[in-house]
Amino acid sequence: MGTLGPLHVRLHLKVDSSGLVTGTLDSPDQGANGISCADFRLDGEAMSFTVPAVHGSWKGTVANDGASLSGTWDQGSPTPLNFARDNFVAAAKPSPVDGIWLGTLQVGSTPLRLQLSVKSDTAGREFCAMDSLDQHAMGLECAKVVLSANDFSFDVPAVHGNWKGTLSADGNILSGVWSQGSPLPLNFTRRSVAIAAAPIAAPTYDAALAPVAAADLQSVLDRDLAEALKSGELAPGTGVGISIAVVEHGVRRVFSYGAAKQDSIFEIGSITKTFTGLVLSQMVEQGKVKFDEPVRELLPPGTVAKPAGNEITLLDLATQHSGLPRIPDNFKPADPSNPYADYGAPNLYAFVAQHGVAKPVDAGFLYSNLGFGLLGQALSVHSGLSYPALLKKEVIDPLGLKDTTVSLSPAQQIRFVEGHDEHHHPAHAWDLDALAGAGAIRSTAADMLTYLEANLHPEKLTRVAGSSAGATLSAALVQSHQLRADAMPGTRIALAWLFVDKTGDYWHNGATGGYSSYAFFNPKADYAAVVLLNTTLGSTGSFADRLGEHISQRLAGKPAISLAN
């Protein structure tokens, strides 16, 4: 096991009698398991291998005792990645719950198979890991694993879930309840053999074309999406619709496929974070706050005590370096189909008071919806405006955006395309309260393109009459693009926007229960695009991400990730 920034990485190695080394790589935090490794070279203590599916490679050394591997991962830029051998020693006599268990969790109309692997060590401690087989999320580590007589319980911190139940008299059934906001029955049956993780297929690529102009992109995508439109992600009967907008050297195009129209409104999910980052940049440019200002000072007096050492600043939140978890531990939605609706300011302040605002010494990049929600709430409190009102004042009005909003008007509601879950069933729209700054915005492809054009060319902005915030917007946009910290391998972060060193793209994506999105802009190449999809993430990831990356590659004249299923 090793860690790559915030990501856990597992390496599985086998050496046959001839000395041939083979292996696979797991990234459980990303739901990617069984990724094939290749090109193994082992020469004394030196070892190296490649991972073709993600265009990565590792090179390093094996410790004398074979207990660890020390080296560097390269996926565009070199990053330290060391592995330590799993030294777990199993108990001589398994406990009554040790083994493989399989259950089915019914979430609305969707059945999800959950596989549980339980083991105990020589000290009698219980350990477990959970696989969500249908979501390709494998090896989710358990915590607080407790067996007391026939009562068994465990937490799964990665998904903020908990299971509690009892072991049957014959030892073959675990009957209990899964809680992840609201309780649902979940029983497990003992199995003799684990269901293996489905291998992650390496992506395939369409041949490169000459760089595609914005005016020609739709005709290129008509061909590249042909299979998806016929029998794949965008097939008739799925209810799926997609809106795309692109600009290249000042030429704009907006078009759509499936159930969407050019003026359809979508939830943009976490692309909202880039708007929140721009609001922060605006308020800094206007002298209302400072990047290094502790977030504590913007919250209502008495919300949280001042820590003894370093504390979380506004910039820490905007660059995902606060050390805060992805979701607060008091996030317990009454309605899982609209999970953020009942998480208000009192809930957020209660979490902050309990957790504190001390900044961990080793705080690296850790993606946090909580962090950006807290940033949006803090800026709102400081301004005396609600988040929607502050967003409107600082960004929406100065840019003249007509269909970018948190709350839809009756006329806009008519154009709000229905969202879908990964199985193409209708999904509830999401309403965000205290965490609005992390993902509350709805918009159209055309409005989002106007926003991206402003990011491409802040110097060309014309001030909107009656908007005092327009005077600082150009400088605020430039400021929001400044690269401030490392993020994922090969990636750095500005204010919310992620920057790919290899391509020069600034990008962000988003997903809610019924929508997914992807936006990017490339100042050097002078192009940008946005993809809005009325379907959430699927078991193989985000189709919106794939399409967004495909468009970027077509505009750059590079081989493009295939969109065929």
C-alpha cells in the first residue's frame, strides 16, 4: 500500500518460478481496481514498471528486507510514491464473522451488490473492507470494526456509512441495517469465494485529426458520437441529453444531442466551485478580505475557537489544502435523493465548532465539498448577503449571464431538463443550503461559454452598466488563474480551477444525483468548451468527463479518447 497525495494506491505483485514479474494496481479512492501493469524490470534492488491505461510509470528500489518499495511515480510530472508491504498476520482460528459476505442494498429502484471481506489478526482485532461491485468501488476500508458476542458493526469512512447487525445462529447470515443518512435494511450471506473485481479496461483512442475548428466540431462529434447515439450512453429511450458549447479564436458554437436543447438548463455541480473561487478573488481585489485571512474571522462571532497553531485560511479552502474532509461527519440527509437540502448553517457551524479550524501541518491536496461550502458560507456572512445574492452581485450580473442561477424562475423551470441516475431513471434535483458554494449552480451551455470566454480573455471584458463589481472583475479573473499549489500528479490548482501541466488546460468537472458536467479553457491555444449532461456518474466514471477530454484533444489535434461504449 502507498499514498499518492490524497489517494491510496495498492500494488499487487507476483513472481513466477522463472523470475517473471507481473502485477496490477488499485486506486480504491477512485474506484479503479485491477489496472494492468507492464514492462516490469527487476535488476537487483532496482525495479520499474509502467501502467499503460493511465500513461504512468513507477521507478524505484526494493528495500533489502523486501518490506518496502521507494520510488517515484510519473504521470506528467514526477511525484514520490513509496509502498509498504502488508504485514497482517491472520489469527490461527478465524472469528465467527471472518470470511466473505455478499449483500444487496436496494437504493430506490437500484440494487447495489455489496461484498464484505472480514478478517481478524493474532491480537483478536477485526478488520474489514467493502466492495460496491456495481459501482466499481473496491476495497473501501472499514473502521471501528466491533464484534461483541453475535453483535457486529463497522463504519466505512470513505462513504460516511455505518452497518450494524447480528450474526445468525448458524453463522451464515449477517442481518442488519446500513445507515448513510437514512437507515436501509442490508443483510449479508456468507460466500466461499469472493466475486472478483471487474478489470478496468484501458481506454482506446480515435486517431488524431488536424486541430478541429469550433465551426467544424459538431460535424466531427456527429461521427465520434455515432455509436453512443445509436446504442450507448445517448441512445433513444434513455432520456439522456447533452449540451455542448465551444469557442475557438473567438468563434462560438452551441449545439445539443438527445433530450437536450441548446437552451436547456442543467445542474453544473462542482463547477460551481470555480464561481466561488472567483467571488473570493473579487472580494480580495475589492479589499474586503485577504487570501491569508483565517476563515474563522469571517464566521459569526463565537462559532469556533482560535486554534493554538496555524489555522485554515480562505486560500487554503480555495485550493483544496485545508485538510478538511470531503463531507462533514454530521451530514445525515433526511432525503438521500436530495441530500444537501437539509444541511443548513447551524449544521455547518456545529461541525466547525467540534472539528476546529486548525490546519494540519502536512495538509496536502484533499478535495473537499465541505471546504468550498464553508468558503461560500463565510464569504456570504462577511458580505451580509446570501450566497445566491453574492454570486449574482460579483459574477453573474457583471458578466451579463441570464440563465446562471441557484434558484430557477418559473420560465427557467420549463427549460430545466430532467436529470437521471446512472440507470437512466429520473433523479431528483439537488438543492444546496449551507454548502451551496460547493455545487448549487444551474446554467446553460451558452451562459457557461460566456463565463469561459471571460476566463480566456479577461482583458476584453466590457463593464456592464450599473455593476460596480464589473470594475474589478477583469483583475479578479487574472488573479483567480494564478497557480498556487500542487494537486493531483501532473496537475496544479489555482482558485478551484485545476491546471494540467502537459496540455495547458484549466478544467473542472461536476456531478449531482442526476447531472454531470465538464468545462475547460486553454488561454495559450485560445479555446474553451463545456459539456452538460443530464445523467450522473456511471459505474465506469463520467461520460461528461470523457467527452470533455475528447473535445479538448480534438481541438488540439491529438488522438482523442474514444466515446464508443
